[in-house]
Amino acid sequence: MTSTDYERRPSVAPETPGLAERLNRLWETAPGLYGWLATVDHKEIGIRYIITAFAFLILGGIEALIFRLQLSWSNLHLLTPEQYDQLFTVHGMTMIFLYAGPVLSGFSNYLWPLLLGARDMALPRLNALSYWIYLCAGIVLYSGFAIGFGPNVGWFNYVPLAARAYNDGPNIDIYALGMILLGISTTVGSINFVVTFLRMRCPGMSINRVPILAWGTLTASAANIFAIPAVSLAFLLLWMDRNVGTHFFDVAAGGSALLWQHLFWMFGHPWVYAIVLPAMGMVSDGLPVFCRRPLVGYSVVALATVATMVLGFGVWVHHMFATGLPGVSLSFFSAASIIIALPSAVGVFAWLATIWTGRPIFTTPFLFFASFILLFTIGGVSGYMTGSVPVDWQLTDTYFVVAHLHYVLIGINVFPVVGATYFWFPKFTGRMMDERLGRWNFWTMFVGFNLGFFPMHISGLLGMPRRIYTYGDNMGWDWINLITTVGSFLFGLGVLLFVWNVAKSLRAGVVAGDNPWDAPTLEWATSSPPPPYNFAVIPTVASRHPLWEDRLARVGTEKSVIGRGLVLEQGREALGTTPLDAQPNVILKMPGDTLVPLCLALAMSVLTIGLALVNWFVVAAGVVLIAAAILAWLWPSASLGETAEVDRDG
Amino acid sequence: MAERLEQRLPVGAMDTRASGWWAMIFTVFTEASLFVYLLFSYYYLAVQPHAPGTFPEGGPPPLGIAAINTAILLISSVAVGWAQLGIERNNRWRLVAGLGTGALLGMIFLVIQWFEWGDRPFGLSSTPYSSLYFVITGFHMAHVAVGVLMLLALTWWSKLGYFNNRRFAHIHIGALYWHFVDAVWIAVFFTFYITPLLGLKA
């Protein structure tokens, strides 16, 4: 069959082994190397995202441990100042751009279609493209560092220090171009999440029944769509200032150094929320399972998630309080930064109330999720403090800010992510993670983290500036830095225990059933690990907790139906539903394995490399390859239902 | 409840239900944001102190040809819209003619813009204004060039008979981008050609 019917009336039936087998043949990724390179399965792509992001987490962690040794006592010279500058910059770049965002994309990629009762993401090929560009961008960003030319002026890369006059090597050019490439990955991934949220929810999953993780990732993705162009543009303008003689940031020629800071932080602050809101969503969905009750205040938590991000677009200047901006500007952005505590507090009280009114079971994921609340509160309070202009003037560019941002990023990203791995590992692999090792893992990370990072508040208050490569023995910062270093190594040991537990459980973990935690949402309704098509028939949901309805639903209310539903089996098919009410709207034809996304990502890398070498021939080759790949991608396809039925219309 | 699901549903990439159409909406959002940040950079630098006569360099740019070029771009949008309405009525001739006209007008716009560039009394690296001028109009020209390629591909596919009054999602998706590229020119045109006349200066 080459053409596709315009309309069809799909049947509603229970799932059968025969159906499952047919679907498996339709949806299975091809075996071997080809399948590995060509897959568009969201589960495959999600796992790759997670593994790649964890690899970057470990790299960034090793970098941090090296410079913590350098800082552990006064007047040490393990590193030269230049090595130190590259290490802390690459550490920031790695953790913020290559770990924190992508790891959440990985979890959401894997989980979203399962949470939403869908067969795949709305745009599977775009999903593959997003991963391949991320991988290429990671390699580009690390290539400079690998040959001794890593970025060296801090991850936010302020001009004029990043300008050609003060930074003559290729360091900043590679950083700038790699960041633009990474921005494309994040943007296409974000578009995919937003479209998936609006179009792929199973029948009955109106927007007030969507798991909070989906709200978190939706909010982050929508923000990325609006915010990422700012930083991509800033890096492009900087690259042009450095290579083709423009004057955007060149103060001597009439440009503005503050323009860089504005463009960077217009992106930077929304990005901070983009890398925590999905993690908060994981806690909002995972924590209640171990409290044996639904989340308290679902609607306000969902609204607070969105409100945080809306406010998050109006706070970027709090990174610039010390730059001499007018008083009105400082007051406005200070007020906005302080008000953002309100939606954050909504989440905190909702989680606390969920534990308080539930029957908590102290498993490893629970410990990670619950400790997140404490760490988030500490990081939130120090953020609230520096939202006040006079306090910020005192504390900006000190270790107090370093403490704050690590409580926020490790507390709200790493702890929930590790908890989420314990929680969803049985779904990913079909095996449980080791609980006993998990306790060791948790307590080592928790104690190590607080021992490593809490003292930074104090060294900051004592006046220790961030980003210095060493300090004099007369400053009185020796012991506090030694404690910080010991704590950071303990934290590193905790991460190592986590990796060990993953490796051990992969081989020898207890075999998990479909729903080992007795959790309420749709991902637990399918097998562990799920089949390539996720659900044999499209489920229909009638509440937020389709698997807990027996114990929660009032008598006489409608029930979710899971083993019986729409049968879509004439090729790779998925159901498109309406954006708000999730009513069936269209049968979507889904693409199968293809190498085009990989080719497009490689073509974009060719363009990036051409720009890095300022070689216009390579640039032109990259542009032509990109155009060819896009043309092949978009060529109207009969099997995807994109062309007229020639044989019928004659 | 499940039985209520048994209803006739369209199959495949159908009008605005196609996933690609939704993806293009959000692509337009992110592209529009890019132009917002570009124009923010213009206005931010415009209000900084500059040496007399350097912002805009050589005084406000002449309106004449740019105004004509604006009209050409807007007419191209009308042509593409006419093609869209044509295919909804299953008129393939109108589809091909409208898309082809749109692409042609887009190319004329690019040629005129190229001559406008040559006409400027400054180069890319003269001043912040000159950098802004070439980079922002250059960004727009790159978008027009992508749009022209898109329209040419759609014209070719239309000639091959790929589309009819049920299958035209590709047309609507490409047209959405083209209308955006034309609309964003209004903002660029207003910024560079009109605001200096209204007295925006350092």
C-alpha cells in the first residue's frame, strides 16, 4: 500500500497477543548498527540522553574535584592560573549546559509518551535530531578543552574579557559556536515537547489530569522556545565581533559590554528554571507514591510551575545588580526576584503536606525526593537574600553565590534526578536497584553535599571571591576550604556508589513487575521495560490516577480503561487529540527508522567546524549538506499520509 | 466510555492537525523571539552615547527603494495566500502559480536588498550601527532565502501532483513560515527606516 486513506473508523477492542505481535513487527527498531544509528524510538533516545548526560556529570565532577584540591589550602600550586580558569569554566559549561538540561530531556523523552498514554513523541525524527545535535555539540564544546583551548572566562563569558583583544586563542570561538549548536538541539527538543503535550495525550487526559512532570517539562520547553534565541544570538554576535570585525560589544568603538550581560541573562535566568522545573515535576509525581496518597494541591502546583516561569522572564537583571544600572531598574527586578519565592513556596508546602498527611515509606527514592525539599529551601532562602539589592552588593561574586547556585542546581536537579533513577529504573530495565546500597548512596551524597557546600556560605560571608585560583594564608580561609574539599570528595564518592549501584542492578537486580511501587500513572500500566509500541491499544483515562481508581474514585464515577481501546495497527500509527480536552482528532502516521536526522546533525557540525576554522569553503559545504538533508526529510511521503492519493483521484 | 471513541477520524497529515503544522507554529515563535532580541540590541545600542552622525551612520537611510521592496514582499504573501485558498478548492494550477509567484517576488526582494547593501556609505565594521544594519537585515535576508527555497520545493512538489484539497499540510506549513518572514520584515523596516525619522537617537 503506497497511499493512505483520508479517513477511517478505527475499532475499539481488547488487546490480544496477536495484536501485540503485529505491533511489535511494525514498531521494532531494526537490529544492528543501522538500527542503532537510525532509531526514532523515544525510549532509546531517552536512555541515550540520560547516559550521555551522566557521562558529562562525571566529567564535570572530576574537573571540580581537581580544582577543589587546588583550593584546599592557601598558596597551593597544583594548577596554573590558566589551567584553573579553564577547569572552572568547563565545569560550569558541562554541568549547566551538557548535564542539567539534557538529563531532564532524557527522562522526559523516555517517560512522556508513557505518562501520556501515547505511542511516541509527536515528532520522532526531530527527537533523534535533538539527541544527535546534543552529542555533536558536546563533542565540539569539549574539543577545545581537549587540545588545551577550553573556554576560560567563566561559563557566562563576560565581555570584554571574552573579546579578541583580551582572549586571542580559539577558546572562546569554539565555546560560542558549540553553544549555538547546542541551542538548536534544545530548541527542536523543546518544540517536540510542546507539540507532544498539546497533541499526543490519550483520550480523556484533559489538561487537569496531566502528571506534574509533564507540566514541568512543558513549562521549561515553552520558556526555551522564547529564551534560547537570546543566548544563541549573543554568542553569534560575539563570534562576529571576534572574527569579522563587528562592534556590538566593543566599548571603544561605541558598542556595549552590558548588552552581552542583558542578552546572556535574558536567556540565563529562564534557563535556571528550565533545568529545575522538570526535576520538581519528578518529585511531584514520585514523592506521593511513597506517601501512599495523591499529591496535595495538584492544581496550585501546576499553576505555580507556570507562574514561576512567567516571573522567571522578569528577573534577569538580578545577575547585574552591581553593574551600575538605574535605581528604578534595580527596584523592579529586586521585587520580581523576591516575589518568585511565592510560587516556589507553594510547591514546598504541597510536598510537605503530602508527606504530612500520607503514610511515608522510607525507600531510597523517597529519601532523595524528601531531602530535595530541604536543599531547595536552603537554596531558595539564599536566593531570596541575594534578590535584595544591598545584600547582593555585599555578596555578589563571593562564595555565598557559589553556595546558593549549587544548593539550587544540585539540590533541585541532581537529588531529584538520582531519586528519579531509583524510581523509574525498574521501568527502564525491568530490574530494581539495590535498596541497601541505595541507603549508602543517599547518605554519602547527602552528608558530602552539605559538608562540601554549606561552608561556602560562610567563606562567602568572610569575603572569599569566587573564581580565584588561590588565596593567601593570612585570609583565614584555609580550614573552611579544606572542609569544603573533603565534603566534595565525599559527595563524589556518593555519586560513585550510585554508578556502582546502577551497574550492579543492571546485571543482578531483583526482577521488577509492571508496577513494583504500586504507582498510579500510566507508565506503570505497561510492561517493564515497555514494548516498542508502548501500549497495544490506546488507553482512555478518567482521572489523574488511572491505576489508583479502585481505592480513590467515588462510587458511580467513570473509570479509566486500559486493556481495551482504539486499535491502531495499519502501519505505525498514533492518536492525535485536541489540545485541551484530549478528544480524538486524527490518526497520525508515524515515521520509522531513518538516518536523515543523524545526517542533518553531522551537516550542522560541518557548518560549525567551518565557522570555527573561518573556512568559507567548509561553511558553504555545510550549508549545502544541511539543505540537502532537510529536503530529503521533508519530501512529501505517501506512507506518512502527506500526499494526494494519485491512484484514486486519477 | 470506550465505545464512544468509535468514530471516523482523518488519517495522516491533515490540514492543521498535522504535527508539522504545530511544530511550525512554535518554530515561528522561536524565530520571532530571535528578531525581538536582534531589535532589542538595536534599540539598546541606539540609546547609548554615540559620536554625532554615527547612529544612524550617515543619517536616516533613504526610504524610497526600501518602501517598494516592502510592497514586493507583502504582495508575495498575498500570492502565497491565494495559492493556499486555491488548493483548498482543489485548484492545482492556482497552487503552482501562486507559490511560483511568491518565490519569484522573494527573489526580486533579495536582489534589491543586495543592491541596497552596496548602496550604503559604510561597511560591516564601521560602527555599531553599521554592524547592526548588516547583521539584522542579513538575518532577514537569510530567512527570505530559506523561504524562497521552501517555496520552490513546494512549487515543484505541487507540479508533481503531490497535493489536493485533502492533502495540503505541507503547503500550509511552508506558507506559515513565509507569512512570518514577511511580517517580521515590517518590524525590521520600521526599526531601521522609520524610527530615525521619528527622532529616535542617542
